[in-house]
Amino acid sequence: MTKPAPIEDVPIGGEGIRLGQFLKFAGLLDSGGDVKEAIIDGYVTVNGEVDRRRGRQLQLGDVVAFEGRRVRVSP
């Protein structure tokens, strides 16, 4: 059984950020088009569940995963 990837903390310098913005900010994806496709196709999870809302407001402590990387929204 493979061990899950470690969680990287990504400080956003605020209270919240939208999912689409966070994917680019954290370096998981490079362009808005890639973000839109990955989210719509169900490749992105938030706190372990697929979320297809690019505009979802993330909160501090939320963990976003894409292609084996896991990043946590931190202050």
C-alpha cells in the first residue's frame, strides 16, 4: 500500500481564497484553462471529496489534492 503524499502548507495571507485561484497560487496548475478542465473533470478534491465548483470558497485548513500532491490552505 502506498503512503499518501505529505501535506504542504501554502500560506495565502488572508482568510479565504477561491478553489480555482488557489490551484494556480499553490503551483498545482499553470493556467485558468487547465484549472477549469481539472475541476470539471473531477480530478481535484477538497478535504478528500471531489468538488467541481471552481468558485468554491476555501477556508484555512482545507486540504486540496491534485495528481498526488496535497496542499493545505494556511494563514
